[in-house]
Amino acid sequence: FINVLILIVAFIEPAGLAFKEEIHRDTLVWGDVMEIIFDILFIADVWLNFYRPVEENGRLNWDKTVIRKQYLQGWFTVDLIASIPLDIMFLALTEPKSAAARTLSALGLLRLLRMYRIKNMIMDLEQNPKMPYLAFVATKFALLICLAGHWSACILYYLAKLENFGETTWVYEYNPDLPTMGFTHQYTTSLYWAIVTLTTVGYGDISPVSDLERGFSMVVMVLNMGVTAYILGNMTRIVTKEDATIMDFRESISKLSKFMIRNHIPRTVRDKINAHIQLEYDMRTRDDEQVLAFCPPTIEAELRQTIYQDYINECPLFTRVSRVFIQHLLDCISVEYYHPGTAITNKGLDATTMYYVCLGKVDIVSEEYLDTPSVKSRIQTALPGEWVNIVSVICGSTCFHTSIVTSTARLLACSATKVRAVMKRHPRDARRVMTALKRMYRVELQTAKDARHSAGIDLYEQLISALEQQAKNLGESERHELIVAAVSGDTTTLDVALSGPDAKAMINLKDYSGRTLLHSAVEMEQTGVVKLLLRRGADVNARTRFGYSVMSRAVSAENENLVKILRAAGAEFAEPRMETVLHDAVSEDRFQRVKILLLAGARTDYRDYTGSTPLHVASRLGSARIARLLLSEGADPSLLDNSGLSPIAVAEQLKDVALIALFEEKLQLRPTQSGKM
């Protein structure tokens, strides 16, 4: 609003100075009232500026101390001077038409100091992307011309007024009665001269007479040169921008043509290249990519999602993939247009791009097609909504087939490098895509077999085989990553990886030796990972190829806490030599291992080849501590080995008083009892 008032003042203030008489009135006319109202609003604006937030680093600062400091050090003085109505306040102290009165009236031009606000407003509007640029530029130039003509007309008349319209003024020379005529005639006459001078037409019917008027006329002419150059330069730049684009395109075509002629490129190939470049220019595909590249990454991703997501959503290959996968895939897409006859893939060459057909047709052909094009050598026609070369890109192989554009085509091109990175980042989604592709190609394979199309059969068998091998490789890679996460304790990665619908199959994946993720986590004593896997439904009794259970790995690590966790989850102890594993621990006098084995569920009644139980072994070793532990876990001291000896008999043979007392306490026998039982 204030800027609009400033523009109004920019027109009425010079006009008032030039055409209004400096006379004293008992009452105020409408012009005086309007000036007073404007001055009041300007003073109010000065006060409001002490409370307007200032922008710092793209954010609004509402700190009043900072606001006041910046304003006082900035435009406060200018705004204050431009807001004080000195011409109205002291006009009554001067004589009408005196030099003092005219000087005081000229002080009203101080209100024009606020024109800096108009400059700032124009700069802000120029940077506003919502502003129609051509219309804005035209308005700006029109305003500049109007102000230049208006100010020139007012100043010229004021110069004659300073000399009281005497014989040495242009007014007297043109029409001595002009000062007595109405404002309209005075203004249009002055404006006529200003326009004639600004446009350098110079009819000569109105000419400056005094030296002051001639000097002013020369200044106007010089300034007009700058204004004209500025306006014409900008208009020329706008008008010729499209011409410059066309010239750049023609120059590029000319260089390309010379290159192809210099290198003896066949005429047919040259025609295809020229047609493709012309199509690309007509569709402005490069302009689209430049616009997207100009945007910040988040905005670019949002634009790509808006433009391309419908195509991806309509494709049945991506119906079961995650939204994050689709968003990353959209970042790989760019639009390309191809002329009929263009080969977009060639069998045996590296697969650098896969294509989604939006418009047009693409024929997938056999090698015979290149020599003798025919319907028989065409394997399939990719229509809108279908992918071309997708298997080659996903599997990282060379192209399995040659693809020829048969009608002007609009394709979404996906970089192979970016697509593989997305597949690696989202292996589960990649498997779903490959599963959908295998299902689709099996149908195509059956159709080719029914039609006895040998080229089609060979192609689809190759595609299915490549997908199966890639799925296997991807599974091994994913399994390796999960194992690394399990052994390193990376619960975050595991939790994310095992949160999908196929988590149950993944959580029990086995390596070449049959070890599961739970085996690996237990071996590395990653308690947090073990709890996560159990919570996710890992098989607590899974065994390796050699028969080792998860519990056996916890026993080997002698981690009592893990054994308790697994035991509570229903885990059972199993090893290839599980019947004698407790015997070995006792014979080695490994008390902690014996304790862990018993905690894991190792049985105390298993016998070795001599028929001995672990308690027999403890008796022969004279280990009362281990024997007490075995007895506390239910070991039976009355069991006989192959020699017919019980553990207590063995102790009596060895005259181990401590063991005998321990067994007798258990059996509640007298010390005199002996022997074989």
C-alpha cells in the first residue's frame, strides 16, 4: 500500500511544484488535504518500521533491538526527511511567488526520496517465480517511460516559471498566454515537448530559449540515450532469446554433419541421427532435464515423482514393492524421444539403459532382422506400459536382444548404474520384481513354444535363467549382509531387513554349512541380536549340516546368560557326539562347561562305550565338586557300567572318602555297605 502511495506522490509532487501557484489560502483545497494524508501515512510507516521483522539468513528476526538498530543505521533518516511536510508547514511564512516560496515548494520533492522503496519492490518482483515475466517487464518499462516524460515536462515548465514566463523562456516563445490557460493545456504542451525530446524526433515547434532550458534539454537527451539503451537492450534480449536457441541448435547440427561427413558415416545412419536430434529438440527433452537439475534434490525428487509415478504405478512389475523403492527408482528416470528405425539396444553390447514405453512401439527382434527385416524375425513388440532391456540391466549382463523403435516413441530411460544401486539397496524389492518378471516370461516362453518360435524360445529361456541366477546371487549377497549384521550386533539393520512380509523365510536362511543367523549371533555372543531374532520367530532348534544346534553354540561359548535365554525359548542341546559330550567335559575336569551343559539340557544318564555315565567318570577322577553338581541335576549313583560297577563302587575302590560320603548321603546308605550294586 505504501509503495502505491509513493508512486502516486512521484507523479503529483513534480506536477504540483510546476503547475500549482504558491499562494496562501484560508482553507485547504483537495490537493493540500491529500498531501497531508499522505504525509501522515508516511510518518506512521516510519513508526511501523521499528516493529517490522528483518530477514537474516532466510529467516525472519522479530527481535525489536535488532530491528531498531538496523533501521536507524539504514533508511530511517531518509524516510524521516521524506515524511516531514516542510513545504506545507512553513509556506505561510513566505510571500506568494517569492523566491523563498518557490524554494520552500521545491522542498516537497524530498518526498521522492522514498523512491528507493519502488526500486526494492521491483527487484523483489523480478525474483518472484509466480510473476509473469514478460508482462512485468512491459509494465516496468512503461512506468519508466511515463516517469521520465512526466518529470521532464514538469521540470521544463518549472524552469520557465522560475523566470516568471518572461521573454527568455520557451513558454513566451511558444504562447505567452499559456500560463493563464488551464492545467490540462499547460501539462499536455509540456509533455508534448518532453516526448518529442525523449524520442529525439525534434519537430522544432517548441524549443528551449534560455541557457537554463537548453542545458536541461541536453541533460534530458543524454539521459534518454541511457533509458533507450536499457529498454531496447532488455527487449532485444527477450525477443531474440528464442532465435539464439535456434541458432545454437543449427550450429550443433552443422558441426555434427561435418563430423559425420569427415568420418564417412553412411547416409542412412546420418539421416537417423539428424532425425533423432531434431525430434529431441522439438520435444525439448534437454530443457526438461536442465530444469530438473536446477532444482534442489528434494524438489527434483518431488517433481520426478509427480511426473513419472503414474507410469510406475501402472506397471504390474512394481505392484508389491515398497514406496521407498519406487521413489529411488524415479530418481533414475529421464525422458527420451526416438525416431522410427532407431536401435535402442544391440545384442551382445553392454546394457547401459532400460526403457519404459510411454508412447509408440518398440520391436524386440532376432539377429536375422538386421539383415532381412520380416515379421518372422520379430520376437515381440513392446507396447506402452512395457519395459525393454530390463533383465539385462537388473542382471548386469550384456543385452540379450536387439530393440528397434518402429514408431515415434516417448520412453522413460533408466540408467543401469543407478538402477543396480537401487536394487542393491532394496534386495527384497528386487527379488519381487525378478519374481514378477520370471512369471511373465514363463508365460511368454509357453506362448513361443506353442508357436514354435525358436528365437523366442531361446530368448525367454535365457532371460529366465539370468533372472534365476541373479536371484541366487542376490540371496547370497543379502544373506552375507545379514550375517555381518548378526555377528557385529547391528540390530537396526536386522530389524529393518526382517520387518517385511518375507521375514520368516529370511530369518532362517542358511549358509553353505547350514548355519542360520541365530547360530552366528550366538557364536559371537550378540545377546541383543539373539533376542531380536527370537522375537522375530527364528527357529531356535535349527541345526547345521553337521548336526550342531543353536544351543550347542551357546555351550561352546560357555555363555550362561545365552543358554538361559535359549532354554527359555525352548531350545534343545544337540551335537554329533552329544551322548559323550558331558563325559568329555567331566574327564577334562571343566567344571564351568559341565555346569553349562547341564543348564543346556545335557542328559546325565548317557553312557560311553564302556557303559559309564558322567558320574562314573567323575568318580574315577575323584572330582567331588563335579560329582555334587551331577547329583544335583539328577544323576543316579546306582547305575552300573559294563563292568558292573556303580559310581560309589568306583569311589570305594579308590578309597575316596569324600566321594563315598557324598554318594552315601545321596543314597542314604551306611558306610559299611559296599561293592557292587
